[in-house]
Amino acid sequence: MPKITEVRWHGRGGQGTVTAAKIFAETAMSGGKHVQAFPEYGPERMGAPLRAYNRVSDTPLALHCQVTNPGIVAVVDVTLLGTIDVTEGTPDDAIFVINTPEDPKTMRKNLNLQHGSLFTVDATTISLETLGRPIPNTPMLGALAKVTDVISKDNLIEDTRVNLSKKLSEEMVQKNIEAITRAYEEVKSE
């Protein structure tokens, strides 16, 4: 059976979580993978909790259902941790990447996380300092490129450039690339 990597994103409307899942999929596809990316919305409004998903494989994907056992969990908004179980359905070797200024050991204790690998990155601060706005999606992508073998940093930068150039100025595209690079360098492990 082919290995399929599944990713679950937890964020809020307006943070770019759905865009991040889309760019993640396009970047994996640039690396020769077969991909799926899809969101799950509640009420569609700014600040509302949402989930987005990716499925990545070396072979064509015939699976068309929800992601229930993600090997990678990206928490774009740390305030969701008190209201949702981000560990739901995760295997023992899951990778968790959380947007927080806290160190991974503190987050593991706070979450009472008994399995997996935990990484933290202060994606909100990076986005404020580089973009001037709290949109942590591209820093989260940079962290994922560093801690997983699903996407490469070089492909991520190129796909971000192509994707964001459709709706942002060249200056803002460059700032997003700077945010990716900073997160790639600043992500912390245990």
C-alpha cells in the first residue's frame, strides 16, 4: 500500500490557513507528489475556527474522504488549543507544529502530549515584523518545510511567489518569502 501523508491545519478565518493548505499542496506537487487540499468551514466569517486538509502521496490518490488520522498537524492559532483536541486521530509518530512563542517542552506539558514530535514557531510575530499584519500562514509553511520531508524550502519559495503574485504586490510577495525564510530558521524543536 502506498504511503500517504495527511495534514490537518487548525486556524481561524482571516489567517490564511486555507491559502497555506493550497500552497502546501502546490509545493508538494512541484516536488513530484500527488496531492489533495480541501477546507472545512463552519460559519464563514473572520475569526471563526476552521480546518483545512492536505493529502500527499507518491502515487495517484484514489481516496476522497476526510482526513481522520493526520501524520502532521499545523496549529496556526494557538488560542484554539483550549477548545479543540489537536491530537485527535494522530498516530504515535505524528508531527505537531504550533504557532506560539512558547518553547516545545512547555507546549508538550500544556497539551499533555504523550506522543509525536512537537515544534513551535512564533509565526504571528514573524508575520507582524515582516508583513505588518498578523497573517501567520507563510511562516507556518516555512516551519513545515523545515520539519517535514514533504515539501522543500526552494519549491515553497517558488510556489509562494507564483501563487501570491496573482493577488499581492511584488513587495508583499517578497515580504512573505522573508517570513518563510525566518520561520524556517527560527522553528524550535524539543
